[in-house]
Amino acid sequence: MTREGGFSLVEVLAAAAIFALVSALSVGLLMGALRTQAQSEAALADLASVQRVAALLRQDMGQIAFRPVRGPDGVPDARVFAADINGAELVRASTGGAREILVLTRSGWSNPGRVQPRSSLQRVAWQVEADRLYRAAWAYPDAAAGTAPRRQLLIDGVDEIELQLLRDGVWVDVARVTAGAEGAATLPDAVRLRYQTAGLGWIEHVVLTPAAEPET
């Protein structure tokens, strides 16, 4: 009489339990790796946004042009620079809408070979809407009727935002420079933009304007 080889029920159950445990551990490790990857990608995206804000703010502040503009309705706007965290626009935005916290005319908008039928001047407004920070730019300093600016989302998920201007060694909350002012001397020396996000905490950018005197 021959005996047939095989596994007992206990051995099969033990093997199944080990396989289930290994599978559970593998799934846990995989999910952990995916979460880590997602967090890393989110952090990199936030860092890229912060770097974009820093670069654009530095470019805008460094190339302020003392040139008034006209709005789409043809009404002159003598402001060449205006800043107010509560709303720098001529008429304050309605509650819940986008408010302009920083408005300026700038030069240096590249147009190699004058390919585009425009100048190098640009009207720019930094806007806050809900928990988002935008930069709006008009194709022409004097906006034509029916035209809209190109809005670029800079930061999403802003919990708090602050804007201050350095004038005569003191940080102030409001600045307004009109076309009749005497050049860069009327500008604040620096702009400080601070904002808080859930992923990065508080971020601060301090940028000099053309009014800042170089250190000797």
C-alpha cells in the first residue's frame, strides 16, 4: 500500500495566513510610498509657486514706469503705483469679489523684433480672490473697451495675506503714487508680501523698488 504525498489542512491554512500577511504588508508599503510621492509632488508644486511669486514680484517692482493709463471706459487712471491689502483699486471691489492689492505700470515686457503690435509697457494688478492670489496683466497699458487681462494663478490655498511698504525706514500699509509725482523718489523703498498656506506655513518676500538707495 503506497502513501500519497500532500499538505495537511493546517499547513494550507498556515501558508494562506502567511501569504495574506505578506500581501497586507506589501499593500501598506505601496500605499505609504504613494502617499509620500503625492506629498512630495504637492510640496514641489508649492515651492514652484513660491518661486514664481518671488520672480514676478521682483520683476514688477524693479521695472515700475511712471506712466498713467486709461481704463476700458476711457477714464484716465493717474496711478502709476498703488498698494493696499484692503483694495488699491479706484473703487473698492464688492465683498466676495477679487480685490486689487497692488497696481502698477511696468516696463521691460519683452517684444523681440517688435513682432507684436505693442510697446514694452504693461499694466499689472496683483489680486486676491477668496483663498487665491492672482496676477493680472493687460496686453496694452491703455485697455480697450471689452478687453480683459490675462490672469495667472500664483498661489492657491492662501489662509492669510499681508502687504506692507517700506517708506523712510517705516513699514506702512498703504501707498499711492500718481503720474504727477517726482519720479522714483516718491516710491516706497521696498515691498513686503507675506502669506500663509497650509502646506508651507508663512512665506515672506521682500523686494526693493527703484527708489531704494544702493549701499555704499
